[in-house]
Amino acid sequence: MAITGNFADFSLPELLQFLEQGQKTGLLYIGFVIGDTKNITTKAYYIWLQQGRVIAAAERLDQKGLMSMIAQRGWISERVVSRVIKVDACSVNTPMGLCLKSQGLLEPEQLKILFNTQVLRQVCALFQLKDALFTFDSTTSLPLAEMTGLSMSATEVILLGLRALRDWTALADKLPDSTSGLSSLAKKQPQIPLNAQEWQVWEFVNGQVSLENIANQLRISTETVQQIAFRLIVVGLAEEHFMVAAPPACTLEEYTHPIASVETVQELPQKPIVSQSFLKNLVGFLRGKS
């Protein structure tokens, strides 16, 4: 069953984390438009996952994206790559990158460069899309000609992509409120490799300190702390904790007329309280429907 949606409702970082948690294998299609009303261009991007790990990405489905990338760098011509694929038996069930490496045509460092360019750089750019359609189709067919042989967990792709992100406009509505705190979802110290600032914010993940107060104590901007908090939330380490506002201080008039004040409060409509556990279970139920 295909999973479809829009980044306006379910952002790409959230989607990748969902696919990793479900250990999904398949093809993620992302479609979007660029340009103004007079010159609109429709674009597509494809990301392949295996057991929740990102294994390849491309802007095309003819399985010539990686070959073109190698040729553009002047490492191997497309003619040589095509010949190796045709005559080498390893190309039948081995990622092309590893096949070329086994022939001594590519070095391990070159494969890393190709993977970073093919996946990390492109996915980071896709994080800036607010209005894009996506479809994920489960499949066991792997694009060997687009694969370097390297892979990365969706969590690592998310963290690296969001750390490099400069324009957070598309994710602005997803950021936790500056008056909220963070509660830990991890039973022990995170095993995910966090950077220095993320570790600093993690020290305050106790549900007792608001993000704006964390920013003041760390002497960094509130916006930066909100972005770090979003990273911790989306990779499943923490959840937003809504702080209870302190009651307002009594005014002199309220103090001198206590009975009137009590009657006024009693007349106010009572708002139902929605527990965080209910919200969490609701989200889990909706994801289970997918």
C-alpha cells in the first residue's frame, strides 16, 4: 500500500524518520514546482531506502544519474562505465559503486564523495520545500546502477541535513514554541552522535526549562534552540513539553474584594484538559493507519 501526502502536513524529516522506524524498503517520490506563475517547472526527486536506511537518490529514473555524476568529475567516462557494467558479472547483483571499486576504477574516498553529493546535499535542499507531494511505494527492487554501495540511517541523514539547513522557512510551523520545554523519550544517554550544541540543549531535557530560558543560559538565540529542539524531537529523542504558566499575581482590587473575584472565576467556562499521553497515542494510531 502506497503512502501519500504533502510536506505542508508531514515534513520530509518527519517522513524519513517514520520510514526508518517502520524499517521500510522502497522508493520515495517527491514532486514539486519551481519558478513564478509565468515560468513554472515541474521537478521530481527519488530517494531509495532499504530497511529504513537511505541507499541512493536521484533526479531521474533511467539509472544513469550516478554514472553521469562520475563522468562529470572526470573520474571515469560513461563509455567505460557502461562497458564494465556489461562485461563484469558483479554488476548483476552488486551496487555499481562497489563494482567499479572492485575493478580499481574508484577509491573508497571517491565513493564517499559521490554519496554525500548524491544523497546528503540533495536531501538537505529538499528540506526547504514546504509544498511538495510525496508517494512512498514499497518494493524489493533496488537501483543497483544508482547505488554507491554506501548507506546511512534516515536519522543521520536528518541530523546532517538539518544542521546544514540555512533557510528554515518551510519548517517554521514545525518548530516547538519558545515557551515550551523538552521531555526525554530516551531511557539512557543518546546513542545518536550529537554535536556540541545539541548536547548542551540535551542537558536541559527535563520538562522544567523553557526553550527561551535555555537560550538565555546558553547565550545563543532562541531560534537556534528551537531548531535544535526540533532535531531532537524529529529523531525521537525528545518531545515538546508544554509548560504550565504561573498564575497571575493578585491586584489590589482583587485582594480587597475576594468574594467577587471567586464568583467571577466560577462563571468562566472550563476548558477540557487534553493529556500529552492522549496526544501521543493519537499520533501512534494515525501512523498505524498508514
